[in-house]
Amino acid sequence: MRTLDTVLCCLHSRSQPRYPRFQSCPMCRTEAPRETIIVEAAVNYFSKPEFQELFINIECGIQMGVDNRRGDIVLLDKAENFIAIIECKRTGVVTYGPDQLKAYLCATDTQFGVFANSTDPNDWEFYENLRRNQFKKLTRNQFEKETLLQRSIESMREERYRLEIEIERFKQNNEKLIEKNRTETKTHGRFGQKVNQLKGKKTELENEVERLEKKKSEIQSANLQISRSWQYITGVLSVALCICIAILAALVNKQNKLVSENKKFISQNQVLQAQIPKNPPDPTPWEEENETLRRENKILQKQLHEKNTQIETLNSKVLDLKIKNDELHQKLIDPLPKPRPYKPELPEDSSTLNINTASAEELDELEGIGPKKAQDIIEYREKHGNFNSVDDIRKVPGIGEKTLEKLREHIRVE
């Protein structure tokens, strides 16, 4: 494992079989081949402070099946794990360079790879190994961020190792304190009493939890019973509706019959009225017949009045049945109330901001909301009233979907 200072030396030293040592004398710059200059540029690039926690290895061995290959530059972490492989080629060599780099990444299961065929890092190609012979091309900024993320992961691993050691030491100290507590408990009984009190409180809490569980099961069974009751009521209302429709049809038929009979009586009355002569030549022979016709006319009028009364009664009954039918039909159409699920009461979240009561200063502190947008929210609230939901804040001019997603976890509506 070598850094920049250990890999740069004189061009005239030919100890390396592939790359000569370089940049130890003034003559090296003019005599160094283009591939060596690209290796130098890559070493300089990965010697920046951003990669200071990574180690540079030149001509690192790579096992490719039964063959032993050498990678131009390999970045390693403190545990000597491969972080990235850099393959350097002369300018213009692009035919087999990326394929060779991908083969190295697959053989070593390395996450990142760089193909450098220029001294300018902006012209390099950066890859991420997605495994299963799948690769993703990255930009330079993405590569730097991902390698910094790997460095952060390594730091987190070291921090985790340190915390595990600290936890182990804490456990040992805790065991010592427990042993000391046991010794003191033998001499002082008040600690035992306190432990008993805590046990009793624990028992009470367990009983309370059990009681709440029973209450929850009772509420669920009650909701189930309510649902079944609604289903039964729906069936009964359907049957009642069918019966009312049948009764209504029978009353309508009866009304039609009474109307036809009424018309028949009216026509008979008209026929009888027509049979009475207007100017009889001799009223004496017709008096008896007129009296008979008058009696029959009175009888027919009385029957007509009774039929009309029956028709009015049937009409009132038909109207009442229509009203009841409409009520039953509306009850069947309206959705049944769903049983309310059991939801334990949660404490009010004080970390979020109520946008219906917040001031302009409080709104200005939210991410993505400046003084102007805060004033726009206040003016919209004063003009249109309170917001009904968090999504209604998009109605304020200047607030879009991205700003809403940033604000969703920090605001609420009450």
C-alpha cells in the first residue's frame, strides 16, 4: 500500500516492469509516456483532502480466475477493502479499457470503477457495480458523493465498534454496580422495599394494559354486532319496501276501478237527465215518472258522493304510502355508517405547526417558506377561511408539489 510520495520517483529507474517510476528528476516529464502521465494525474486527483481517509495502491494484484492481473490504481479503506478501481489508458484508447475495468469490478466485487484516458478528471468515465454484471454510469459529482458516503459508512463502522467497546465497558461497570447494590441491599432494607414498590407498580401497569385490551375486544365485538344489526335492518326495510309497493299497486287499481264506476254513474245520470222532457205537454201524466226519476237521481247522487269520498280517502292513503316509499328508498340509498375502529388516543404532536393559527413569523421559519409566501398564506387564510387539510396549502400562489412534500411532516390542520 503506497501513497503519492512513495510511488513518484525517477523515470530512469526501471524496477517496475510496466510503469517506470517518475517525477524525481527534471527529465522524467519529457520522457514519461502518456499512460504514465494519466496515472500521475489520477494519483494527484485521489490525493485531494476529500479522499484523505482512503489509501492509494499502485499496481495492486487482482485475481481473475487462475490468472493474476494488476490494477493500475486501487483505493482501499482502513480495513484494506477495495473501494474503487481506476484503469488508466492512453488518450484515444476506449475500445477495451471500460470492458477490462468492468471485468476487474466483477472479479473483486468492487462497488466503484473509474476509466481514465485523459489528464482532465472531467473526461473520465465513472461506473457503479450493481452486481450480476450490471453497471451504472455516474457523473463525477455522483462518484465523489458515493465514495464520501462509503467513507462515512466506514467511519460509522468505527464509531459502532467504539460504541460496542463502550457498551461492554458500561455493562461491566453496570454489573459491578449491581453487585454493589446487592451488597447494600442486604444491609439496608429500604432498597428492597423500593424494588417491591416498583414490582407492584409494574403489576398495576400490566393489569391496566390487560383491562385496555379487554375494552378493545369489547369495542370490536360491539362494532361487529352493529354491522350485523345494520344488515338485518337493511333486509327488513327491503321487505317492507316490497310490501308497500304491492299495496300501492293494489290501491291504484282500486282507485282506477272507482274512477271508472264514477264515470259510469255520471253517464247514467246524464242519460236520465236527457230522458226528462223540458216542456211536457201535460205534467199530470209525468208526475209519477218524474218523482221516480228524482228518487233515482238522488240515489245516484248519493252513491256518487260516497264513491267520491272513497276515492279521496284512497288518494290520501296513496299519498301517505308514496311518502313512506320515498323515505324507505332514501334509507336504502344512503350509505350505512361504518363501525368506527378502535383508535387509542394519541398525544398532540407539538413538533408540527398549525397553519390555521400560525403567525407570519412562525410560517417564515418553515423550510421553503420565506416572508413573502408567509404573508401570502396569511392573506389567503383571511380571504377564504381556514385550511381543511394539509394539501389545501397548494392553493396559495407560489406553493407547489415539491414545497408541499417538504412541509408535510412539519405542518398540521386543526
